[in-house]
Amino acid sequence: MGAEQRHDPAPHGAAPSPLSVFLVDDHAPYRQCLKGLLAAETGLRIVGEAGDASQAVAEAERCAPAPLADVVLLDVAMPGMNGVALARRLCQLAPASRLLALSMHDDASVVNAMLRSGAAGYLVKSDPLSEMLLAVRTVASGRRYLSAALDPGLRQRLLARESGRNGGPPSAA
């Protein structure tokens, strides 16, 4: 499935167009389930999906210079190109797309690597759907999001580092 138009702000007084979401995950059943859950949400529109990094890169190249989507939900651990390398590549091809890392891993090295590679947020696959929806909307608005399931000390350090970089309080749940 190809990527469609990205989110555009609505004219004054009109309802905003849905946020566009592109899914990248090598586990087809998980990706299909996630696609169904997110597509059922008001204000979100699934515009494409990829089962591996090469498919995601091909879609981003096809769309360039336009964004792949408002938010790209990106699995961290995939065969071939890993999530860190893929995030870097997608940031080059589709810099206006916000990347939201999605992983079973919650250790500091993986989280740090994804954030350094350009991800705007990090979710753990065990997070509830309500948190995923909040994360998608948060990163789409240009703010950082870190899963509540991450170690509190790690979250605090990452948020403090983000606050110091931006000169103000960070935005994360």
C-alpha cells in the first residue's frame, strides 16, 4: 500500500484533516492488528505500511520530497536494516515525517540510539492503545514522547536532556 497525502491543517472553522500514519513492522499479524486499531480511531488515517526496511525506504523514496506521513510508527528490531539505521535513512528521505519508535526493548541503549537517530518518541509494544494514540498525536504536534513503561530514571534523564536542548520544559507523558 502506498503513502497518500499527509495531514494538512483545516481552514479556520473546519474540522482538521486526519493525521496520516505509516506503519513499519516485520511481524505481519501485529502490523495488521495495529492497522485495524489505529484506522478505527477518529482523526487518524493509515496511509501505508511496510513489512521491512527496504519497503519503507522504497515508499519514502517514491514520496520524496513529500513526507511519508505525519507519523511513521517504526519497529526497532527488524531483519536486514535495523530500526536505528532505518530511522536515519527516513530522516534523510522524509524529514517532515515524525518517527515514533515501537519496540519490545525498554533498555537505555536502544532508547538512546533511536532518539539519537531521529525518532521523536519511543513506545514499548506492551503499552496500551490509549498511550499509543497519545504518543502519535504528541509527536505529530512536534513534541517528544517517551513511554511510561520506561525506567523512570531513564525517562527523567532523557527529558532533562531534551529540556536543556530546547530551553523549556519537555513534553512527554
